[in-house]
Amino acid sequence: KGVIRLEALTRSYGATTAVDGVDLTVRAGELVTLVGPSGSGKSTILRLIAGLDRPDSGRVLVDGADVAGMPPHRRAVAMVFQDYALFPHLTVLGNLTFGPRVRRVRRAEADRRARQAAQRLGIADLLDRYPDQMSGGQRQRVALARALLRDPSVYLLDEPLASLDAPLRFATRADLLTLHRELRTTAIHVTHDQHEAMTLGDRVVVLAEGRIRQVGAPQQVYDE
Ligand code: ADP
Ligand code: ADP
């Protein structure tokens, strides 16, 4: 569960070809880091995998199914954004139970799962806080807990550490790795930080101008 295949994936915006014929297979349980300069097409690839955007040509298969033809509730991916995308007017508990409640999970059950996810990410004592009463690192943990609650077969992480200062980024990266080892769920982690790419993934995919320039184990890619 959680195999991603990109086949000749292409997406243009006007005259800009954001993603230009990308082929890639991500194995079940693998953690792939997508690295490249700003504007190289990383976010576009994530949005195409999430089904938030459509390719001009080529396709994205998750476990053999084309995400373009899949209704949103069937897509087994969870996306985590750099800016957390929390609801500002809801507490942590409210943010964590919102999605499950929309999916008609009962209040008591939604609360129970939310507390469990919060426990796992070390934010169990913050359930009554609002987003503006927390640090960037704490907010990102809420965003991760919310992703966890979807129980996805694929996690898509769009620079989740980018807004954090250096020490917090280091700590949160370590927690992300621990979480990944526990869950063994397929994940694609986007970053423009080479050091992060070196220390995070099973494989690194280097993008430039919408094309894959290099794919390999972190050591292999950076020795070249
Ligand atoms: P990255 O995530 O690597 O910074 P993006 O995927 O965001 O790169 O962008 C790749 C290219 O596509 C950039 O040139 C960007 O300006 C362009 N682009 C991305 N999204 C849009 C959009 N919605 N409308 C117009 N251009 C876009
Ligand atoms: P779900 O698991 O159903 O995606 P979420 O809690 O992640 O539950 O979000 C529910 C919906 O609200 C999703 O479509 C999500 O994109 C959207 N959403 C989440 N946070 C925000 C936000 N801060 N602003 C606007 N929309 C949001």
C-alpha cells in the first residue's frame, strides 16, 4: 500500500513548464526527499499527486489508480504545508476533530482519536490553545497530527520545517524521522535545503526546471 507512480507527468502555467515529463516510482513505505531550487516544480508535483491540480499530460497512479479520476474523499493522501493551514478560530482540539467530524465520525470517537494523535506528537497539553497562542513548531505538530488522523497511505510534506528556526527545525526533523520509522507509510518530503535532504530520505530526487536531474541514495547524490 502506498506505491506512487509518476508517468511522463507534465504541467504548464501559461508559458512556464512547471513540471516537464517526470517519471518516478516511489515504493511502499519509502521516504523520498524532493529537493531543488525555488521554482523547480516541487510544489506542483505534490499538488498533482494530491489531486489538487490536473496534469496537462501524463498521469499519477497511487496503488495503480489514477488520482485525476478519483473523488477527493477516495484519495488516500494527506498533505502538510509550510504555513500549517490551521483554522485560526478553532482550538487544537477543534482543528484535529474538524476533518473527522466532516467525515461523520462521532464526537466522542473524534475526540478520542484527536487526543491519541496529540499524545503521539507531544502536544497533548495544548488541546485548548488557539493557533496564535502557539509557536511555529507546535503549530506544525498540530498540522502533522491532523495529517495522521486521516490515516493516509501517502504523506506529502511541503517544506514543513521551513518556517521553523534552526534548533526547532532540527528537533522536528528528528521527530519526523522517528514517526516515519514507526508508521512506515510512504512519504514525499519537499525541501530546498540540501542538508535536510541529506539527512532525511531513503532516496533523494533532485529537480531543476521541472525535470529530474538526479535520483539516488543521499550519499550517492551528494558525492557526485
Ligand atoms: P517550487 O515548489 O520548486 O518552488 P513550483 O512548483 O511552485 O516550484 O513552481 C514551478 C514553476 O511554476 C514556477 O515557475 C512557478 O512560478 C510556476 N507556477 C506554479 N504554480 C503556478 C500557478 N498556479 N500559476 C502560475 N504559475 C505557477
Ligand atoms: P480533511 O481530513 O477532511 O482534509 P482537514 O481538517 O484537513 O480535514 O480540512 C478540512 C477541509 O478544510 C480541507 O478541504 C482542507 O483543505 C480545508 N482546510 C483546512 N485548514 C484550512 C484553513 N486554515 N483554511 C482554509 N481551508 C482549510
